[in-house]
Amino acid sequence: MSPDLSVSELHQVVRRLEAKSRLRPSVGPAAPLEELLGGAIEETERGRVLLVRRRFALPHRHGRQDLSHGRELVSLPLRLLTRSEIPPPDGDRLLYLDTETTGLAGGTGTYAFLVGVGFFDGDGFEVRQYFMRDLDDEPALLAALEALFRSFDGFVTYNGAGFDLPLLETRFVLARRRWPGDRFHLDLVNPARRLWSERFDDCRLGTLEEHVLRFTRDDDLPGASIPSVYFDYLRMKRPGELPRVFEHNRHDILSLAALTGWVAAAVARAPEPDLSPEELAGLGRIWEAADLDRGLACYRMALERGLGSPGRERLLFRLGRWEKRLARWDEARALWEAAISVDHGFDPRPWEEIAKLYEHRQRDFVAARGVVEDALSRARLHRASERVLGAFEHRLERLTRRLAIGGGLDNPLRGFP
């Protein structure tokens, strides 16, 4: 089924499916959905929408993480995690948001039929889930969300910048409602990739909640199945698997809040030796632009704790670049030589830097040519691109010409970058 059907087309599909379902034997009346889910029908100025609330007393633990850490968020870690020009609000002014939709294609034909939000309120964390019992409920759902959004100063999502928020903005615009685009937004997927892309096979929220939060979902409904569950509900007007959809969405909200607290706390206390080498390297990238000394301290601790390849070599190269900027040439060369000492893989950058250091700083063209010859041999072994091979070949030809003209060490000719 196409995820980009119009409202009228979706209604036609539902009517055809309903007509088929009337041919099946009756299994008796189903209990009202709000009763089954423990929710209630909420009135808005645009109609009625189903709302399910769950409240979690603090300190509630989601896996091994205490949710209360999210309420204690401070400004600096949030600013570092977003690079946003909008000042970050206090932790209890943030709204954690996740949507369940009729498809992943986006556009005007995709609907957010379930919108889950979570927020800190007093001594608890409340999860609210707004649900469209029918496609005609969308005006009421959007009215309820607009009123709720006015009570908060920012959003926290997971990949929300690429999907959830643009989708909701589209629905708001089509309904001629004001979208709160001036709010602070932390999309946790970006810092998560910095912290864990080299440690785990992927950075899906489910992967992180299992390995970082140590939270395991029991009998979780796969996200790919959720649209079809909703269409089955529209067709049959029976709950079916809908309770599992609500549970899946609720766990997403709790995991998002717990993971935000974990990441913000790790940023605030970095460098912390209890973290993994990969996490320390990621924290270094987060801190580097704001506090270089603190970022470098994270990098060095990551290396001391045994950061593996290829992250180790990339980090050695990065540290060497900072030593170069500080004109500490011997320290820079030692780091780059450590980066090229491995037998696997080929990164041309440290080889280029060592060659330039010999050629331009030490005026030792013989040593520079030796580095370039070794680099070319390694590049060919690892089938580097034609661009990389061409750059080294060009440098080798230039060094050979200079040696032919005037010798090697202390050649008076000026070098070129």
C-alpha cells in the first residue's frame, strides 16, 4: 500500500476493506479502545481525540538509567550537543517526542496517527499518547498538540530533524495551524553517532537502549509492522495489535529521555575513565570546538584505554594536526608515524603530513622522497583511488626534480605545499 495516499483515497481503501470484512463471521462486539488502553477521549475545539497517559514516579529506572537525570540537564551540555543558536531551556521545559506514522516516505500523504510525548512534571515523568481513531480525527489531534506545544520551550527527538518534526510541520501547515519552528531542538541521533558509530553495528535507538541503557523490550512489535497494524484497525475497527503499538511508542519515549540524561551527564563529566574508549573519542569530538584542552584530554584517555583500529589511527592523525597548529613538530610527527605503523588499511593524510614536514620544515628532500615512495607502495597495495595515487606521484616527481637540481638536505629552494 502506498504511504502517500490522499485522505479521500485512504477512505476509499478503508471502505473497500470494510466491505470485505462484513463477509466474515462476527466475533462479537469489542470493548471501547479507550477502555482497553486505559485512556480517555479528550475534547478539543476541533473535535475529539483519544489520549492515553502514563506517569512514572522518579527515580524511575529505565534499564540501568535513572530518568531523573533528564530533569537535571544543564545548559552547557545541551548547547554542545546541538550547536543551536537558540538557548537551551531547563530540563523540565523540554518535550520528548516520537511519532508512529502511516509510512516513511514523507510528503502530504503520510499521517502521524500516534504522537507520543514525554515531559518532567514535579516528581514524575509523564508520557502522553495522542491517537487518531479515524483519519477524520487529525484536526483534533493537531489542536491538542498545538495547545501542548505552547507549554514547552524545546523538543528532544531521535532523528526528528529528518522525519518527525518535518512531518508534523507539514500536517500543521496543511491544517492552517502555527508550527512552533522557533523552539530549541536536540536531535539525539547526531551525538549518538559520534559516541557509538564505531562501537556498534548501527545507532538505532533500539540498539542503544539494549547496549547502553541495558533495557530489553519483551515481545516488542517491529517498527516496520506498525503502519499495517493501523490500517488493520481502520478496516476492522478492532484493537488487534494496537496495544503493542502504544507500548512500542511509550518505550521509545522513555528510552529517549533516559539516553538524553546519559549523554548529557557523560558530556558534563568528561573525561571519565569509566567510559569506553569509543565513547571518550566521541566526547572529544563534542568538546573539541568549545574547550580544546578538554577535548584533547578525552582523546588521550581514549588512546590510553586501548581505542582500536581504525578509530585509533584517525585519532592519532587528529591529535597530530593539533600539535602541528601549536608548532610542536616533533610531537606531531611522532603521532603521525604511530598512525601509519599499522599493517592494515591506508589513510593518505598522515603520510602526506610527514612528507610535507620533511620537505618544508626540515628541508630534507631525501627523507621526504622516502616517505612518499613508501606511501605509494602502501597505496597501491590497498588499491587507493586514482586521485590519491596521482597526488603522491606528483609529489614524488617534484621531489625527484629538486634532488636532481640541488641535492637533498638544506636545499635552498623554497618548497611548495
